[in-house]
Amino acid sequence: MANGVIIDDTTLRDGEQTAGVVFSRREKIAIARMLDSIGVQEIECGIPAMGDEERAGIMALVNLGLNARLITWNRALVPEIEASIACGVQAVDISLSVSDQMILNKLRKSRETVKEQLKVALGFAKSHNLYVSVGGEDASRADVSFLVELMEITRSMGGDRFRFCDTLGVMDPFGMYDRIEFLRKAVPEVEIEVHTHNDLGMATANAIAGIRAGAKFVNTTINGLGERAGNAALEEVVMGLKHACGIETGIDTHRFREMSLFVAKASHRPLPVSKPVVGERVFAHESGLHADGVIKDPHNYEGFDPAEVGLTRSIVVGKHSGTGGLIERYRSMGVFIDRKRAELLLEKTRALSCSRKRDLTNCELMAIYIENDQMPKAA
Ligand SMILES: [Zn+2]
């Protein structure tokens, strides 16, 4: 099933907006190239209003001539849209705070002024032939009837889509599904984009719920980088759509691990070993039952093939190992042992694992093997 989902990856905007994260020009170019090479259709690449350095970075990306469409983030203000035009991009997100909380307590304005601001900014952008995503900041806490009003304005003025932002990450997938389904029906002419945050650990689930409810566009970041707890992770959304929902995005997933490592390094945000989809250890099997099952047939304990995301399977030897896993691990080291020997060695490997409170390295396993191989034979 392919439903034409379009990924708008915002690693270079919301991702870099993570407190303390800065990408160099070279890193931005490398990330954009990687995203483009795997088939990501749209890249949110920065905020031109931030200044000359940011604009030069965006222009460098424009000059790459990528297949992916580059889109910039702007407040719904004419000078900011002008700054985007000056960078040479053809698409803009124009953002407005849409919840009463933010309209009254942050902007200190009214819904009416927000609507007027949208009309002016959208009119300006469309008169310059830009592709426009109207960004509803804090849409998840906004009055839904006000969202419909903004989407109606978007439709009537030729805006291309509406970005529904769960800016604070306070939604759950069921609420997201209902909200997006309602908005799709209310203004079917305007496509919806979902922008989700992970404050309650539901960014990926909410993004997928939004898509299931009819959103065509989804914001992601590599490793789920982003403000506070982060955004929906590119690798999780793509693999979740594929394996949990049967929805193909057309993205080549084989470089996910490589891309995650690159972004982890560039952002100084190390990749947790158990990070879903791309963590080093998400295909590591230790317990006797699981290792044995995977050795017999990986489908027993793996939801998808690790090679799909550029990972490899590993059999870990530790406290919970069984003889099957131990034999397989030694075999991968070029050492062949029978079950009887495995039983003897298992006692030793378990004891060492317990005393060191971790799994064993190849060196330790080899030492145990040699030690016990040299034990005097019974007379
Ligand atoms: Zn965000």
C-alpha cells in the first residue's frame, strides 16, 4: 500500500534548533545530500531571518541542485519571506501561533490579528509564486474551529498545505487521529502536514496516527533530534509506516544507521545503543531462548531484517546466554565447540559476566576457551 506520504525532514531546522546543537556548513551539506540520496522529498533547511551566516548556508544547499525541494522556516512576516526569496528557495513554511494560550500570552494579540497576519504573509508569498505551507504553531492546543478558519483562508488564497504542529508534544495518537480526520473533512482541499514532538514519548506514534488519518506530509528529524525531547525520528517513521502499517514511503532505508551515526556525531548527541531502528544493540540477542530462536530463523525474534537499515545481528554472551548462543558466537570467531564443551564453558562465561556486570568480548571468550582447553586431561 502506497498512499503518497511525503517526508519533510527538518533535521537542519528543528533538529539544529535543539538546545546546544550546531551544524557546520559542511555537515549541513552532507546531511542534505544524504537525505536527498535516500529519496527524502523535502528538506526544511533553515531560518533565513536568523542572519547572514544562516542565509549563506541555505544558499549553499540551494546550489547543490538536489532533487529534494528545499523549504525554509519563517514567521508569517513579509521581511522574513523576502529573506527566503533572497536565498533562492521556492518553498516556505510561514508560521503563526494559533492557540489562544500563545496568541494572548506570547504575542499579546487577538485571533483577528493572527488571521490578518496570515492573509498579508500568504498573499505576499503566493504573489511571488512560492509553494507555501502554513504552519500552525501549537495547533494541538488551539480551538479547532479557529484552525478551520485558518485553513479556509489558506484554501481561498492558494496556500498549499497546513502544518498541524503538536509543538509541545502533548497529544496522544488517538487524539491526533481524530483531530486530523476532522480537519481533513472540514477543508478537504488543503493538504495537512503533521509536526510532532516527543515530550511524552509519542512523536512517532502521533506522526503515524496523523498519516493514518489523512495527513499527506510528515515532519521528521534524523535520530529524532529537535526542541526539548525532539521530533518524530525519520528512521522510526519510515520503518513504522512500512512494517506496522504496510505503507511504503519510497525511502531507501539502507543508509539509516550511517546517517544516524553521522548526525549523532555532528550534533554531539550520542546514539543510545537501544535507539529504535538504528541503535547498535537493537539486533543483539543474548538470552538462551531468543538467541536459539534467532539462530534457527531470524524471523522468530526480529521484526525486520537488520540489513534493511544498515545494521547487523549479533549474538551476545552474558549472564542469560545458553549453549546454542555460545556455540554460535564461538563459531563466528572461527572456534568450533560441541555441546558438551559449550556446557562447560557456559559456566565460566556466566560467572565472568556476572562479576563484570556486562557481556563478554571476543578476547575474554578466547581466553576462557584457551584456559579450559589447556586443563590437564583426566588420566
Ligand atoms: Zn517543532
